[in-house]
Amino acid sequence: MPNIKSAKKRVKVTAVKTMQNKMFRTQLKTEMKKYEAAVAAGDLALAQETYKAAVKKIDKAVSRGILHKNAGARKKSQFTKKLNAMA
């Protein structure tokens, strides 16, 4: 446990940021699962809608540093290929 005031604050701030990152990562995974489910169901309209939401979340995750930029690009590419294969 830290004794210095600034170190105590860093512990608190790190805990808050970690929780925010976990929450965002969970939301990201949920959006991705919704898209995968729509593709599996074969529902083109729902797939297009969830595709937009998933890509937006991926972009935000990359900008926040939660997801590596190449991993984000790879996921978006995979999602786009699946969507184009449906149409």
C-alpha cells in the first residue's frame, strides 16, 4: 500500500480506468457477438445494422488503445467479408 499522496491517487485512478476499460471491452465483445449472431441467422438487414455498431465500437477501442490497430483492422475486414458474402 502506498504512503505517498500522489501514489495513493494513482492507485485510485488506475482502478477506475481499469474498470472503464473492462466495461468497454465487454460492450465491444457484445456488439461483435450480436453481429455474428445476425450473420449466422442470415438476417441481412439486422447484419447491416449490427455491422455498423460493431465497426464503430472497434474503431473506438483502437483509438482508446484497448485493441491494437492491426487487430481492429483485421476484425473489420473479417466482418466486411462476411457481410459481402451474404449480399
